[in-house]
Amino acid sequence: MKIALTGNPNSGKTTLFNALTGKIEKVGNWAGVTIDKKEGAIKKSLNKTSQTMIAVDLPGAYSMSPFTSEETITNEFVNNESPNVLINIVDATNLSRSLFFTTQLLELGIPVVVALNKSDLNIKKKTIIDIQKLADELKCPVVETVSTGGSNNGLKKLIKEVGLVSESKQEAPFKPLNINMEDKESVKESDIRRYEFVNSIVAKVEIKKVRANIQTKQDMFDRILAHKWLGIPIFAAVMWMVFSLSQTYIGPLIADVLVGWIDGFYDLVEGLMGDNVSPLLSALLLDGIIGGVGALVGFLPLIMVLFFLLALLEDCGYMARVAVITDRFFKRVGLSGKSIIPMVIGLGCAIPGVMATRTIKNERQRRTTAMLTPFMPCGAKLPVVALFAGVFFNNAAWVGTMMYFLAIGIILLGAAIIVRITGEKNSRSYFIMELPEYRFPSIKRAAISMLSRAKAFIIKAGTIILLCNAIIHIMQTFNWRFEVVAENAANTSILASIASPFAILMLPLGFGVWQLAAATITGFIAKENVVGTLAVVYGITNFIDTEELVLINGATNVAGVMGLTSIAALSYLMFNLFSPPCFAAIGAMNAEMESGKWLLAGVGFQLGMGYVVAFITYQVGTLITTGVIGSGFIPGLIAVTVMIGYVLYLIKKGDIKAKTKKVIRTS
Amino acid sequence: MDVIMNNEYMLNTFNNTNNPKNLITNLSQAEINKEYKIKDIQTDDEELKDFLFTLGCYKGEAITIISVLVDNYVITVKDARYSIDNDLAEAIIIN
């Protein structure tokens, strides 16, 4: 039996889905978190019938007329896959809007059970809903639920009702009269009558002590958190707290323990192998695999704490306010405040960040945001930043901080360029965002979200990254004739010969050596690879001490082995941060942009941006510190001039286009 | 150029103050905490109109401004709060 969960955005569908199935899908307190349908079997403890029930979580829809991708999925699912029962999750705090959709669902001829969710919030607001009367009016069962609640959450009763109605026929309470579906005016008229009908039901079943349009404590919070001048400093302080907790305080504390385990494991394996194992195998196992992966696992707690805190932020309802306060800045560069949500999520991982762009209705804004979100340094890039800050900059805090500010600058610049190229600089776009009620974030949900991230990270470290490190190790140990390369002839290895052509291209950026080029290339598979590969190719696994996130005794050694100046190191760091993301994130960009042209332009733009930023950093930095320009200045300058020239040409073309059209669109 | 624009602006303000009946035409001129009725949604953007309709924001419905934040307005339609920008507030005609 198939049960579809439907309802307005942010009515609590996914939370209910997780409670029903025991799954851990992502939830957040703003409209439009779920963007794809998800399936899961209903827990045995809830399902007392003999047959299995499959619940399908659908994205939120305000009504059945399709105009965005979320609603289209709902429509297609209901119409094509004919589920046996629909559970309509109704936000009890906003009956009059939610029931509009309910009456439409009741016309589909599929049995409906209404889950009156968030009923706990109604108790707080002293709103009383007559459940029995509502069920009579709608001619379908209504069950009160608290999907965030513990044992007494109404879910058992809900599933029992689902079992009871599955074979029955329900009569639609509202029947549109002689309506012509082809004629927009006719549909609209009918919809107005539908609203009138809904209002009449609400008037009968709901007693409200507190009217919706009077000021509440929530509005007071809004006035502070989204204040014209206080809003941005508060947001900055919140983000600073997220980072200092995850990167400086709690994260490293847990990292200590993990690194201890890895060190122990390294010693254990070393001891077990003894001296009889071939040095080649022992090097592969110890430095290639344990070292490479171990260098990374030490960062896991930092990333986990970051995810935990971001989940708390998403859960409490603050994100919608952040969209409001940043709207005026994004508007200047042709985006809207909604673009900030993908970017904040992108601090954890670019993939869910890019996927979150789906709530942006305006196509250009959505594509632009998907293109720019990966510039936000994600959790996987943190180890690279920490490594370089440790090796080359005496672990200075400004390195990390600068990267985030630079990322914001690049995003704004990128958006300003793209809006000009598309010729939409004059287009108006409206901003409307539902402000969900604040709530105390759930520690349990945040912990679940964190653990699922950690699991994904460990799996990745244990599979792709482990494999990459092993391959990199083998490729640099052997030459093309599969002979072990000599001590002093490392540049004859397979890896060196593959990476060398790329290294030439990077000469003007200050790091034209094959080892760094190889690390950049493996970085496209997963950004965590950069540190692992560097550790393997330079044989510096013993120096990378993740315990304190610095290289206690090896810092100068590592810098020496790498043979880079600080400026070149900074340039390399920036190139890794601001060039295209990993393949998985590029895949997500492809899915959200829905255009091969945009994807190509996006990746090209990211590559060009990384190159230009690294070039300027290296050449200007070298000029300032040494008085002479860096290596490969002239060819690099030509390349950068061509890139910038091409962008300027596109902007000019876009400006001409902008003159000939004036578009108004919704954001 | 600037002078001319300023003059035009002053002229408009002058006209408005002289004609109190026309003072409040759209939501951006509305008072906080006062309930208005929506008269029309004035935009060429049909998609926006449809979207607002599904939120319950259409002719005849009540709308109240709760507060003005940054350059945005917090409004309440039906039982939900929304943040809208100035452009959208100007498109919502009230009486």
C-alpha cells in the first residue's frame, strides 16, 4: 500500500515522514526544504495491519495548479502513480490557507486522511479546533498530530485511520460547478468560491483567542534579528560563533581522541607487519592508506560540529530572517535574499547547498545561485585551509577568516557579472518569503543530521578517498614500465608524467610542480583528497599532526619539502577554494540549472575565477614581497587578459540585450 | 538633470498631500497594525498573481502590516506571516 504525504510547505511533512518511517531525511524550518520525493516503509510499531505501507514524502505545494517544480512533482505523483491513500498534513496554525489544498485533494478520488499537525502550537496560542466538526465538514477523518513530539504524537491513530479508509470512497465536500478548466478566469472564479467555502468551514470549527494580525513576541524577535542595522552584525556574530565552536573549541577537543586512535592503529599495523614485509607494501599501507585517510579523519569532528550547529540554525527558523536582511544587498547584484540560504548550507557541503536553490523561483537567480554557492568554502575544504594556514602562516587565524570574506566578495562580484551578461540588469524581481514561527531547535534532529553526515564522510574516506590515495601512491611509486622509480627520479613516475602538463598551466600561479597539480586534480573527486594526496605525494604523513591542527614540529620541514613561498602557497590555497567544486557538486549544479549551457558556463566561470584570483594573488604578492614579478608572468597575463576580455565582451553583449527588453519576474 | 528630477519628486509629493483621498493606494503607504482590504494586485507577472492567490492574497482579503524591517515589510495574510519587498508592496493595491 502506498501512502503519499502532501501538504503546504513547512507544514511538517518531512518531520512526520521521519517519525513514521524512522528515516533521517533533512528537515529545516523554512518553506521548501524537501525538493524530491522520498520513500520509506512505515515502522512496524505503528503499522498494525498485515500489509506493508510505503510512505512517500512529497515536496510542499500550496495548491494543485502547477507553477513550480515542487508542485509539479506532487501533481505528477498523485496523477500518475495513484497512491492508495493521501495523508494531507495541515498546519493547524493556518487552517484557512491549508484547507484550500485539502479540498482540492479530496476531489482526486483517492481516500484522504487529514493530519492536523502542529496542534501543540495551537494550544500555546489558545486556539481551539473542533476536530469532529472539521471531519464532518470535510467528510474525511482528521487526526491531531505533533510530528516533533515523543510518544503521544497521534501517529498510531493516524496510521490506523489510513488502514481503515484505504478501501473506502469519500465524497468531495466542495464541488466546483460548471467550471471550464481551459479558461483561466473560470478556474479563478471557482477558486475564489473554494476559498469562500474553506472560510465558512474555518468559521464553524475554529475558535481563535489571539488574532493573527496582532503583534506577538515573535514579531519582537523579528524586529531585533532582522533590524536594519543590527541584523547583519547579529548574523555575523552567529556565524562567527558557529565557526569558533566547531573549529576552535568543541571540534578539536573531539579530534584529539580520534587522532589518538589513528596513531594507535598506525603503530599497531606497523608492529604487526614487522620487518619482514616488503618496504613497498608497508609504505603503501602506512603512508598511502592509513596516513592519507588518517590525515583526514582528524578533521571529521570539526566538520561534524559544524553540521550540528548549522542544523540547529536551520531548525529554529532563523534562516528565513537571514534571507530578509540580506535581500537588499543581493538585490543590488541581481539576486534575492533567498540566495543566502543555499550559501549558508554550502558552508557545510555544497551539494545540499546547490539543491536548496530549488526554492528560488526566478530561473536566472536560481542558476546564478547554483553557480556561485560552491565558492563558499565547504566542510571538505577546511582541512586544506587548516593545512596551509599551519604550514605557511604559522596557523594565523586571518587565513581562514580571509577566505570566507573573499568568498563573499567573489560571490557578489560573480552575481554582478552574471546579471550583466544575461542582460537582465534592469529586470525587477519581487521578494516574498514566508516567515515561519521561531521554535527551539531540536537537539535530537541536529544530532541525527550530524551523524548521517559523519557516516557519509567516513564512508567516503573509507572508499573513494582511500582508493584515490592508494592509486596515487602506486602511480607515484612506479614508472610507465612498472619499475619502482629511483629515489632521486620521482619525476619519472606515472603520476608525475600525467600531472606535469597541468603543472605547466599553473606556472604563472606560482605552483607549477606536478605534486600540487596532482592534488588539485584528485580534489575534483572529493576536496578532502587534496590534503590526503599532498600527504602521500610529499611523503609528509608523519608531519601532519591533526591533533592541534598545526604541524607542531614539521611545519618548516613541510614548507621546505613543498618548496613554495608563502605567497605561492596562498595562491594555491585560493585556487583550490575558488575553482570548480567536486564532481558530485557539479552534478548537483547540473540538476538544478537544467541547462547544459549554464553548466558549462558555470564550470568555466569557476575555473576562470580560480585562475584569475590565484594569478593576481601570486604575482602581486610576489611583487610586493620580493620586488620582482613571479614566474610565468607574461603567458599568465595573456591568459588572464583573454579571460577578462571575454567576460567584458559578454557583458557588453548583455547590456545591448538589456536595452531591448524589460522583464519583470518573481523571485 | 538631478534638479529636474528633484522638482518632479517634489511636485508628486505636493500633489499627494493636496489630495488625501489618494494618499493610500498601495501597501507601501499603509499604516502598521491596521487591517486593509486588498483591492487588486497590479502586476504583469501572472505567475506572481497566481502564487499570491494560493497564499490567500487576493482581492477582498484582509492584509495587515506587522512591521517594517530593513527595506522589507512583514505582512500577515490569512494566518501566516510573510516578508515582502518594497516592489511587491507597491504592487498590492489596497483600500
